[in-house]
Amino acid sequence: MPGPTPVPTPDTAPYWDGAAAGELRIQQCTGCTEHYFYPRPFCPRCGSADVEWRTTSGRATLVSYVINHRPLPPSEGPLVIALVQLEEGPRMMSNVVGVEPEPANLPLGMPLRVTFEQRGEHAIPVFTPAEAAR
């Protein structure tokens, strides 16, 4: 699917390196043990700068979504833009793929698994229904 490609920064490079390796990586504070997303150099819970990158399980649940029938740039068919909650706790925006973009196919709480789509030079984490990912 065509779409915008990321521009990694020093703070986000480990995230994109993980995606290139087929891993969804997020940060974890070594002080309070909180996992968090989006990448930043300090813990949003306690403010500690003692943070490390961790590879997630890749499991998530669907929290909310919108079916965009006019995605930009134009793509083939509707695009499911979703808010997913990772098994480790943080929520992130992504796309749900591998399912017809109809509300009946996207029940809230649906188990998801991460997969990756290549866009230009970068792998982009997207999610697919867990049973379809096996």
C-alpha cells in the first residue's frame, strides 16, 4: 500500500531498526518498569532518563478504529486506521490489514498481531487479526 514514509530521528532510530528486523520495539523505564510509546528520551510516568528499548510480544487488541474511504495519498480501497493496545500496555496508532474493512469484521477487543509492510526503504508496523497471522 502506498503511503508516507518515515524520517527516522536519533530518538526513533531503534524503533525503525527493529521494524526492519521484523520486531516491534518500544521503550521501558528501568526505574518504574513502565512500557511506553511514542519514543522519547525520558519516562512519561516518572521522568527518569534510564530507559531501554524492548522487543514486544507483537500481540495487541483493537481499541478503536475508523475506516477511511479517501486515504491520502490515494490507495487501493478503504484503509483501517486503528488505535491498538499492546499487550505490554501502551497504545499506538496503526493500520489493520488482512481483513475486509467492514465494521462487522472489526469488533472492539479483537486480538491482533503485528506484521510489517514495506514502504520505500522502511518497514511499517501494521496489525492483522491474530488468527490470520498464524
